[in-house]
Amino acid sequence: MQVIETTLPDVKILKPRVFGDERGFFMESFNKKQFEALTGVDTEFVQDNHSRSSQNVLRGLHYQIQHAQGKLVRVISGEVYDVAVDLRQSSSTFGQWVGVHLKAENHDMLWVPPGFAHGFFVLSESADFLYKTTDYYAPEHERCLLWNDPALDIDWPLLGKSPSLSAKDQQGAHFNEAEFYD
């Protein structure tokens, strides 16, 4: 596995080794020892999630103010634009974001540490999105940032289309009014 740094030092792209031939492919999608050695992160994953979304669906930007979740995310079908926003007030990158294209064909994964808001926009006809989390879902602590807040100025690749949003995501908080971790 190879690690590629992003503009936010704690958010990392992981490129697994994929062994393939005319019959298909094999890859190790997670190995705790290798993950720790490559990222410097010693963590336990406690929950796996799988979502399927249609084209133009935007999910996020979600986070939990307690029981913050680190997420190891990947796409197994389709393509998404995946975004992480640093919400750690003590961080030198507080309020900054990074976006990465994740697609089934390249098998890339993204490590989003605890303390970050996370969301994605579906570019393909549909996308199956898998993610491992370091803490359990705690709906009473879940919060949502407004996906198009001008203070964040996220460059979503909407291609001139309006995203399909859940009611919760339509009502996300503006960055300057949001609750944070520290």
C-alpha cells in the first residue's frame, strides 16, 4: 500500500496494491499493521457502513461533536468527489478543506481523521460507498455543515447541476455558527 499526502497533513489517500489479470483482481482493503505503519495512526475500527447513492446526490458535511469518528472511506462502484473539512480549532488547518476523486476503478481510499467534517458528491450514475469508523454513530451528537457555505468555499464539481440533498443536509449550519470539537 502507498500513502499519498493531501494539502491537509492528517488526511491521506491510500493506494492499495491490486493484483489483477483477465479473471479479475484481488486487493487487501485493510491491514491494521500496514495502516498504522504508513499513517502513524493507531486506531480500532468499530463500525462498517455501506451507502448507495444516485448521481448528483450530495451527502454531508457530517461530523459528531462527541464520539468523533475517524473514517476510512472508499468507493466500490461508481465515482464520488469526497471532501474533508478540518474542524479542530487547535489545528493550523482549522476551516480548510481537501477534495479527492474516489472511484471504483482506482481503488483509492481516503483516511479522514476524527475532528473533520466529511461529505461526498456522486459523479457517476450511482455509487456504492464503504466506510469504516473509529467510533459508533451517535445521532444526538451529529452535526452538519452547510455544503455550500461561502466561508468554506468548497469547489464541488457540480457540472452546472443542483445537488440532491436530504432535509438534514439542506439545513446544515454555517461554519461561523457551528459547534466544534475543541
